[in-house]
Amino acid sequence: MAVGARSGHDGPEDRADGARGENVTEENNSAGGASPAGDRPDHGDGTEGADGAEGTRARPGKQRSFWKELPLLIGIALILALLIKTFLVQAFSIPSESMMNTLKKGDRVLVDKLTPWFGSEPERGEVVVFHDPGGWLETAETPKPNAIQKFLSFIGLMPSAEEKDLIKRVIAVGGDTVSCKEGGKVVLNGKELDETAYLYPGSVPCQDSFGPVKVPQDRIWVMGDNRQNSLDSRFHQELPGGGTIANDQVVGRAVVVAWPLTRWATLPVPDVFDQPGLAPAAAAAPAVAPAAAGLAGALPLVLWRRRKRSTRHTAE
């Protein structure tokens, strides 16, 4: 966390007529006039005041006391911490074993909250934190933090303990079709996923069959890495949304395990989600159509401008 500070040095003390007296002296000398203190030697140091006092110098101001600046430093630090928590990153504590061994109970992760402000949406394979869409954490007990813990959580210096947030891995996004047969592999858009890189050792991709589920647009299907100990999308299909999460409920992507230091690690997207042909064909079509429409709309404008320039040059 960056803490701003400023220097405690003030400028030299100003005298009411010191600078003005010096200017008058210079003007008199340039005009050949006598100085008011002409019978005294001129030392050339410009220290003579308007009252004729000699040898008086401007003294630098005293440095401000550290204790006077401390409240300002604390205020700046708190404002920066609040801004960072609101717009950049936020710390979250892992309360359960549903994401083992990727995340263990008690780990602290840093969540990227900046990229969603620029239109970024959750992608397959990312580990994301999201608000309880309703009904997921009804039976979960949340600890009761004290006043200090509440304040530190508010400014982002401590993981939030009261908020009902969850952390899971995105398996499917809007437009995808996901399913799994008991004891088999998760099938995404007709392709089986090899999840051995992140599943908890000994965990099977799905203990019970589900799907196929067509994920609505602007929603995601999430699952924990410890499949036998994760109440994820599979177990909330009776709720509104059919077990999926709205994109606007996503707080951000978990990018780093920050604590304990012995567990420090990044959280990249597994390679299995980069295999070719995984995205459904329907998902690519909307992206092509606006581009083609934009090109078709821009072409007449470009031709019109070229013709106008050509006509103007000919007239000249």
C-alpha cells in the first residue's frame, strides 16, 4: 500500500517591505542617487531593511512536527486504501474446503476489481468471487466481527467477514452447454474436460449426473475444485437462474494467493479451457455481426470523404 506524504518545510519568512526596500535601493543606485544609509558601507548582501536595520536575515521556517503531520498521513493512507479496495483489489478469506487444493481454508486471496469496470466479463477457468445470488448461504454461519474488524474490512485492510460472498471456478459462460454423467467427465460444448490439473486429488468431476444445462447469456456456471465438498451450481438448479450466476453479481477474479506467504501463488486459467473448438459457434456469431455492420456503415462515409477531397483539389 502506498502512503503519500509531503515535505514539512515552509518557505522563508516574508517581511512587509524587505523585498521592496531592495528594489528601491537598486533603483536609486542605477539612477545615481544616494542610498538612505549612504554613510554606512554597503556589504552587497541585500540585508538592509526599510527601517535601516543592518545584518537582518530571513530565517527559514521551522519544520512541522511529525505528530502534527501524522493525522494527515493517516488520512491519506485510509483514503488510498478505500479507493484501492473499491476500484482495484480486495482481500478475501477462504472460509471452507470447497476449492482445495487450489485454495485452502484460511488462505487470503487478492481479487481484481479493476477490469470489470472496463467491461471485462468472467471467462471459463477463472476463479471468481461473487455475491450470494440468494439461497446459497442460508444455512452458513458468518462470524460476528468486532468494531475494529468491521472498520479494517471497510477500508480493505482485512478480508470481509460479514459479506456473504462465495468463491468458485467458472466452468461455463453464457451460451455454453454443460453436463456430466455420474463418474464421468464434465462435458462443455460437446468436449470433455480433463480437470486433473486443478481438481482435488481423489475427487471425481461429478458424483451425480446433471445437465445438459444451457447457460443463459450474461450468466455463468460455477463449480468448486473439491467436487465432493462443494455446494455449487449443481445443487442450486431449483433456484431462479437454474444454478447460474449473473455476471453483475461477480465481484472480481481471484488472481493471487497472498497469505500465508508459504502458499503464495498466482491463479491462472488452466490450459484445458484453451483447447480449440471449445467455444460454441453461436457465441462467435454476435461478435462478427457488429464488426461487419460497422464496416459496411463506415465504407460509404470513407468514399464520400475521398470524393469530397478529390473535388476540392480539382477546384484549386
